[in-house]
Amino acid sequence: MSMSQAASVAEKALGGHDNDAITAQDVSSYDGPGTMKALCWMGKNLVQVRDVPRPTILEPRDVIVKVTGSTVCGSDLHLLHGTIIQLNKGDILGHEFCGIVDEVGSAVKKVQKGKRYVASFQIACGECFYCKRKLSSQCEKTNANTTQRAMYGGKTSGMFGYSHFTGGFAGGQAEYVRVPLGDVNLLEIPEDVPDEKALYLSDVLGTSYNAVYDTGVHSGNEVAVFGAGPIGQMAGVFALDAGATKIILIDTEPRLSFVKKRWPAKHADKLVLVDYKKLSFGVTNKATVVSKLKELCCGGRGPDVAIECAAGEYAKGWMHWLEMAVGAETDTSEIVNEMMEGVRNFGRCGITGVYVGYTNHFNIGTLMERGIRLIGNGQAPVQKYWEDLLQQIQKGDLDPLQMVSHRVRVEDLDKVYYKFEKREDGMQKVFVQTKFSAPACAGSPALTKY
């Protein structure tokens, strides 16, 4: 069953709206003073920077933020490609942003106008079962979409700029954003931390940190990371902090060279790069990703841990490509199978890359027979980690700029999306500035105009 088919069944079963949840503001109803520039989804494989009305305060706990920094995430490409359902033409994208508070609602208690804050990509209420346990990404009150509940058996929190499937909240690839429940979903940025470092507390840092600690990387472990984008890169760094003795990054160029160049020099001997395009996919007597992992780790047994930081929409073989094209599945199982087959017996596999629906040809036999632990790391509860990670940045123990390759303008975001998609110009992670941004901090890439 395709995702669209599953969604249709779910909507008929449950309707499409949970009246107990906090609802989003329809972008078409924005009526604030003046306009702003924003990156809008206009259809499958089509995004545009447009002038749209600015958001306004709707609820007493709302905050309006002037955006000083946003970025483009690999998961944004799933929206570009139309993999995530329930996008409407004109929806504002972007789930990672920071900025200066421009306006606060009458019931806001902590957040102050004029101060800098970073927003978590998830929208939490701070009071439900999950929020009280610091599992903000699973908030029960901020996603009104019952289609997701019917498909998954439960819902995630609302998310900024990630379709009506996750609540329909306008995103941060814009000059202004409405932040619901601002006291819960904004973290103040200290004066000694520039936007270029604080921004990534919104998602990437917390997500990669969660991938390592939720999967269970321990001292002495050998770890394979599938996908050397920003999350995979930082997952490797955090795995080193957890005591890993070897990090195997599996991807292709130009990402592998980018990570090698930025890798901590004192741990250069612990990094192994595997270009999967130079391997075969199960051809007799030739190396595969699985056989390469066996060769590199634990005396032929394979790594202790594998972490998936790629995604399920990129098929390698023709069978999965065809099944996805005709709607027989939404996600390929190839990387998940490689992880399960590649790790040692009783090894652990964590899934952080986005998987949205259903897959075929899943090797459940190796999961059961060899005692593999398969862990869905979920949409990471970044609010659980962001204060500790901010302290690491302040102390100089964590430098988010190691993954940033470009600084670009919000006016150029549509062009940036297509370059990011094609991995042109060695693009890894970008910092998107607006007219409200401060001058670039030390170590930030120079501005590139497209």
C-alpha cells in the first residue's frame, strides 16, 4: 500500500483532525502588517521564494520571531520530492531557525521581546505525558492530524514547516515565524554564542546526539554510520565522545572528503570511509557494504552498532526503485537490511533517517535469529538535550561550524534547494541569513550569492 493510499484509508477511518490538539494557522489567513520573504512549497519538485503576509499573534502564549538564521536539512528534500503527504501549495517550509523576539502574547511569561532565541523544530505543550518526561517530539497536544495516528498507531508532536501531516505549522525559512507556546519551545541564546552555532540546537545537534545515545554506543564500540551528511557527521563525532574506537562512515563523494577534512585531528586514526558506489550490491565474489563491514570490524563479526542517517526514499536496486515508483512501498529496506546483516550478533541498529511509511523485503530473519536490536530513534526530542549541548558550545567542547559549508541568503533559498539536492558546490550544511542577521561570526563561511 502506498503512503497516499494509507492516508486515504486513515482519513476515512478517523477523519482528519483531532479537536484536543493545538491547531496551526493557515498561511493563507496571515494578515500581519506588511509582507515577508519566505520559501514556499508550490508542488512536487517545485519551491519558490515569495513575498507573503507576515504572521500575527493568534493565541496568548504565541511569540513572533524575526528570523536571523535558518538552514536546509536533508529531510527538507523529502518535502521537495513530495514524499511527505498533505502539503498544500504555498506552505512555508523550514523546521530549524533562530532569531530575535519581535512580539509576545499576553500570557507569555519567560520569553522577552528583543532577546535572541533558538526554536526546537518540534512544538511541545510542556504539560502532557511525554513532555513531562522530556520527550517533546511526541507531544500529545500539538498535532491535530489524525491521519498520522491511524497510520502509525500514535502521533508525533507538531513540527515547523513539515506539512499538515505534522500539524500544518508554517516554517522558519522565512523572515518571521509564529511560535506557539513560546515559553516552552524557545531557548534563550547567551551573548557569547553566535547565531551560527546556536541555530543547530534546533534539530541537527540534538538529533545526532540522540541517535548515538538512544541506540546505545558504549566505550570500546565500533560504529558504522550510514550517511555522511550533517547528522551522520555529527553522530560520528558524538560516538567518539561516547568512547567509540572506530567510526565507519558509509556514503560517497563529495561528502566523504568533506567530513574527512573537518574530522577532529586527534581522532583521525579512528575514521574509516567507505564509498558504497565503489562496492557492488550482492554480486557473487565482490565486496558489498555488508562484507566490507565484516572485514573492518571485530575480527570479521561486524561493528557493534550501526546508525542510519540517510533515509528510506533513495533506492539502490531496480526492484525497490520500481516498487516505490508504482506505489507498492514508500521506503526501501536496503540500508536497514545492510545494517542488520552487517553488525555482529546481538548488535544494535538505530534508525534516525526519515522513513515515512511502508517497506518490502525486510530481512526479519536476521533480526530474530541473530538477536539484532532494531531501534527507531524517532523524531529526536531535542529539548531533552539542548541545554546540555548549549553548555558544550559555550565551553568550546562542541563546534557546530565543523559541518557548515555555505552561508546563503533567504532570497536565494529556492536555488539553494536544488543545489543541495544535487550536492553541488560541495554543499553540506548551510546557514541562511536574512536582513535581520548579525555579521558573520568568526569561522563562518563567506556569503555565497546565487
